[in-house]
Amino acid sequence: MSQIQEEIKRINNGLPQGVRLVAISKFHPAEAIEEAYEAGQRIFGESHVQELQQKVELLPKDIEWHFIGHLQTNKVKYIAPYIKLIHSVDSIKLLQEIDKQAKKVGRIIPILIQLHIAEEETKFGFTIEECRNLLTTQDWSEYPNVQISGLMCMATNTDNMEQVRREFRTVHEFFVEMKASCTNLTSFTELSMGMSHDYPIALEEGSTLIRVGSKIFGERDYSKG
Ligand SMILES: *Cc1c(COP(=O)(O)O)cnc(C)c1O
């Protein structure tokens, strides 16, 4: 068994029931994805539309492709026919565009609302306040072709694991609050949090989808991207 396959098996075997691994394959070649596929992995996440399109062409049709990066509205149309879950909805404008493109291809596309919780200035997403406002005041029947399936976040990129835990806990508490108050959103069940260096903490704090890349596939070679 290759190192990729061992890591896929090790991580999947350690997941609590109901939690799924999204193998983040961005910047890694199709062959690396094939190896993971042969170890039973079916959910893969990518963050660039063009790279994703190329991989979709090459790889088995039963792969569930998730989109995890910042998505420009003018690119939604390319992935609308097949994308299984968009983790990174960071504006109303993007939500509207996904609804529009999903309608064109006769789909209902599941999405997560991305929260901005980390300290870094540059990260995309809604604040908790904005998200609460969105979820509790929006009339979701206006967007019949998107399915709001939960929340996604990235913790601050720090070695301070207590801070990371605090951020995950805050998001989980908010997730539970929204599940309770948005009873019309029956699809609101997923909490996407945890990456290579912090997913064990995310699991303890209630994640249902972990997004693990470098721990499985090794360091990314950006020069080829
Ligand atoms: C790249 C990326 C990941 C995976 O990061 P690793 O540290 O390689 O596990 C997870 N989530 C998002 C949003 C990413 O962009």
C-alpha cells in the first residue's frame, strides 16, 4: 500500500460515525487522486475551477467533487452541472449566482455558508452576526435551487491550539443555535472544519466534514499550479 493509501485508511478509520473525510487534492496530479480512490476514498475537494475541470474529465465518474476555495461568480456555470457541495459561499451575490446556474441545469446544489472566524484579515466569509442575520431573516424560498446544508470555517493559522479549539467551539455553538432556530432549514446538518494540522481538535469540537490535504498527499508544489 502506498503512503497516500495508508493515510486515507488511517484517517477514515479514526472518524466518528457520521463524519466524512474530504480529501483535498488541489495542486496534486490525477494519479495521486487515483491512488486515494483505490483505497476507497470517494470525496475530493478542489479550490480552482480550471484544475477541477481537468481532473473531472480524467477521473472516475463516481467521485463526489466538493469546491472549497473562493469561487468567482463568473465561474459557477462551469461546475454547476456536477458539483456535490460548495463549502465556500462567502457572499449573497455568489449564492444568487449558484441558484441561477443550478436552475439552468435542473439541479438543487448543496452549499455551506463560509464563516470568517480566523484572525487573518484576508480570509473570506460572513461574520457570525452577518450569518445569523442571513439565516434568520432570509426567505429561502427565493433560492429554490440551492440547499443550505450547513457551515464551513477555517481556524486561525497558529500553533496556539487553545485558540484554534476556542474558534471551533464558537462555530459549533453557533451551528447548534442555527439548527435550533432555523427549523425551516431541514437540510442544515453539516459543519465543515478541520485541516491537516487541526482536524483532531475539529473532530472533538463537533465537525462533520474534515478537509485534509497535505497530511494525505504531501506538500503541495505550487510551481506546477
Ligand atoms: C487547502 C485547503 C485545505 C487543506 O489544507 P491542508 O493543510 O493541506 O490539509 C482545507 N480547507 C481549505 C479551505 C483549503 O483551501
